[in-house]
Amino acid sequence: MKIAVIPARGGSKRIPRKNIKDFCGKPMIAWSIDAARACGLFEHIIVSTDDAEIAEVAKTWGAEVPFMRPVALSNDYVGTRAVTKHALEWAMAEYGDIAFICTIYATAPFIKATDLSNGLALLNETQKALAFTVTGFPYPIQRALRITETNGVAMFQPEHLMTRSQDLLPAYHDAGQFYWAKTSAIINGIPTFSEHAAPLVLPHFQVQDIDTEDDWLRAELMFRAWGDLALAQELSR
């Protein structure tokens, strides 16, 4: 059995009610639910929330909310892994054997059903314990700058001042969309950022972290541009 877990806490502060705020015509969480349903991989799509309104929205869009998240797992300091483990243990007790679990962020409107399928395929092909989405930094991190105490500028790694870009190692960051894992990886606490995980690389235009109002605006602009491009491609056929 394969299940999806979508963590969606109700206490977002920087963007109030972020998980159910309208994003390009749907509640934000609906994009994640729709992708999970469209890929056809999951016997259960569970939203883990402490918020009654989020629960109702999630159910309206086709997810299950079979429990309300405990208060101890609903504060600002609880990580996604703890929430995922709680949901997995609940599901194993209720549904029986679960081979794979996919944690999907509630604020990932660029998520695609095909990428969810590709993530599971990657996990199986590589025989890793986990697989998750990453994307490359658009500029070499070896040439990153910092502002000094005297309001000047200095390189973090000045030894790379004259190194050609093509000679620098590419760097990647977590794309914040989804994390596939074997059940044992969650139960045994195997770290995501390790040799036990396989990276599914996404293009830059399909990734946007959404933590601030500026992030939200940028994501909407990117999403609309993405939709306009898809429409143009469809009309040109």
C-alpha cells in the first residue's frame, strides 16, 4: 500500500491561512490534493491538520482527514518528519501494511502528477530509502557575497574569484514539493539529506518557496506564465 500525507497546520503567521488561501482559482492545498489524486498511486491521501476549516476544505477537494493532529505536533517548532511519522503510525494501525509514504507540501502549486510518479520510479530504480525534489541554484554558490560589518562586500569563498563558472560544482537545494520514502526510512529516522536519498531534479521555473507575501506574488506570476505557455502550446498543435 502507498499513502500520501499532506501536512497543513492552521497557524501560518507570515501569510495568514496560507494553506487554504485562494491561489489562481483554488485553495492552495487543492493543487497538492489534485496532483496526488491525478497520479493514481495512493490508496489514501491524508491531510494532517489541527484546523477544522482546513479539514473541511481538504475533504471538499477529495482528501481524507481521518484524525485531527495533536496539539503537541502543531506548534512552530515541530518538523515535517515528526508529523509524517505520526500520520504513518496512525495509518499502519488502521490500514495495515504500508510499503511507501509520500509527504506532499500543502503549498506546492507547481507540483505535477507525473513528477510524483517519477519520484516513486526513482526510488525503486535506485533502491534508496528516500527520494525527493531538488533544483539547482541559478548562480554559483561559491561566488556568494556577504555584507561586512562596515557595509562593504566580501566573498564567502574568495578562492573562487577567478574560477570559471563551468569549473565549479553545481549546487542544489530542496525544492519543497514532496518526499517519497520507504516506511522503514520514516520509522527508523533515516535522514533525508544523506546518501540514502535520491534527488529528482526539477527545472527552476517549477520551483518557488512560498513563505512571504513577496513569495506568493512571485508564485502567482510564475504560475500564470506557466499556464499561458501551456495554452499557447496546446493552440499551436
